[in-house]
Amino acid sequence: MREEDADRDTENPLSPTASAPLEATLRLFFLDHIISEMRGNAPETRRVLAKFNLKSGKSQNPYSTYPLKAYAAFFEEAARVLDRPFLGLELGQNFRLWEIGPVYPLLATAPTLREALAVFLRFQASWQSHTTSSVHQEFGETRYGYAINDMEIWPRVQDAENSTAGLCALIRQLFSERWSPVEICFEHDITGREDALKRYFRCPVQGNSAANIIVIRDADLDRPMQAWVNSNAPARAIVEMHLFDLMRPPEDAFRPVPERLSQLVDQRLGRESVDLETLADILGIAPRTLRRQLSTFGTSFSEILNRERLRKAEMLLSTGSIKLSQLAAHLGYANQSAFSRAYREWTGESPVAALRRARQFIGKANTPEAGNKSAAP
């Protein structure tokens, strides 16, 4: 974002807003592997399943949907109850290709790993909504990114590590168990988790990134896969077309322009350019027309941008681990000072104070006394 935009867009974000976005969902079969770990009839296990309106055993309708926010919270709760802090990583590394159902043959018979991953990403939106999958190629490497757009779905450590480990497992099954990526990045803080993550991925791992990212060498992505010699390209295209028709989510009802714009800002903030001209082009609306339509809803581009900035800032500050300079860059500010001025105007306090308070809260929550209280019935 241009520096003048970063300093200018600091209006009060708490003015009248559009209606809330449609609920984020995912297909129910993604919960099966977590539920299967909740074996036994322990009271705590029954309590957690009941809390999230789930039952033991495989889902009767695996392609029905389940709230994504509840899924992420259930995953975190399951890891706590089972006392398995790396539950997502464990389940991800045990992922098998056929678990994604009829899409499996399309992956197994793709000509290259790049094409297999392209198929996987094309079906991602059918499996899980409100999620951004990005692909960036440069300097002989390609970066595959994954992030849930709704920043209120937090924490989501288990989901992030499960998704990234599952993708790595998928590639190893298509290629070789000895394969390893160039680098792995996670959006959450990985302090105290580095050793376990490095052991599985066998590459450098870092946290506090803008998204969950797996970096793959182009030489690996473009190497022909052996299964391709036995596949039929026209048949694969027909199968994929039919699968899309069967799995396509219902068409969204008409959503107001402010809501669609908010979702775009949420998806791109901290990852790609966020300016009115670019977003207007994506929406297929002239910038002047977009401003006029926003005005009829009693809002503006700067209000929507700042509302999303504030929401993301509060979530990331609550982790207690983000650096303010890094957060400013995530939110599209030219520097930390510009972000600090905006945050103080929005909330009446400095981001330093908010970060300090979050660290104190996390410190108290991690004391033995707090742990004993959370374990009490």
C-alpha cells in the first residue's frame, strides 16, 4: 500500500457497517479423523463432543457442512483434552491420499506434482469456505499459502499444522517419503514447538508469518510423475468436471457490496495489495461507482479497511508474540509509527500497552494454578 494511503486511512472504523458475512464452513468428513481419536467413554470426551454437537463414529453425510469456527475450536479442545499438543501435526502426517475421496484418482494420475497440487487447490473451495489458497513462483521455487480469512477464528494452531503436514504427506506419497520442502512458515508463534516441527518437515520452520506457507522447489514440482503414463487426460478432465458439479457449494445469495469488499480486504490484508482501485477491479466495478455504492450503505472504503485492520490487529496482539513492526507491515502501514497513531485513535491506547496486557494474561493463564483450575470439572 502507498505510504499516503497508510497514513490517510485512519478514520473511526466503528461507524455503521454492513451485515455480517456468511458463516464459514467446511465439509464434515474433515472432523472424522479428530473424532476417531476421542475414543472411550471418558466424561471429558463426552462433554467435548456434546459441546460441539458431535457424535462418535464416522459422519453419516460426509459432504454436509460444519461451521469452520466450531471446527477450529473443537480441534484445539481435542488437543487439550487428549493432552496431545501436536495432535494436528500427528494427524496430518498420517493423512492418506484416498481420504479425500473421489478426488484421489485425479491427484494420483496427474502428470506432475504441480498439476496435482493445482487440482487439490481447485477443490479447496468446495471443501472449505472463507479460505485463501495462494501460489507465488519466483527464483526457482513456488510458495503455496493457506489461511482462513476470518481472523476471529483463533487460535487455530492445530488446523494450521494439520493442513500443512497433510499437504506434505500428500506430496511424499506422490513422490517419495524422503522428500522435504525448502521451508515451512506458520502464521502462529512456534516458540517451544520448533523441534517437533523440524523433525517432521525436515527443513527450516518459522512462525508469525502472514500465512501458512510451504515452499517447494520448481524442479520437484515439474518433474514427471510415473503414474501419468497409465492415465487418460480426457478422462481426468471429465471426472473433474463431474466432481465439481457434485461438490459445488450452493450459490451465495446476493451479498451487499460492503460485505463483499470486507471479505476481499480480509483475504488480502497482509498478503497482497489492498487499495480501492485494485479491489474495485476484482469486483468488476468502477472505483467511482464503488465509492458511490458504499456511500448508499453509510460506509466508505477507509472505514471498511480500518475495521478489518483493527480486527486483525486485536487478534494478533492477543497472541502476545507478534512484533509491532511486523504487525504494521501485515496491516499495510509504511512504518510502525503510522500504525501506532491509528491504533491509538481507534482504541484510546497504544499497541504497546495492548501487547503488554496480552503477555501478562498469557503468563497468568500458563501458571500451574491456572492449569489446575482449567482441569477442574
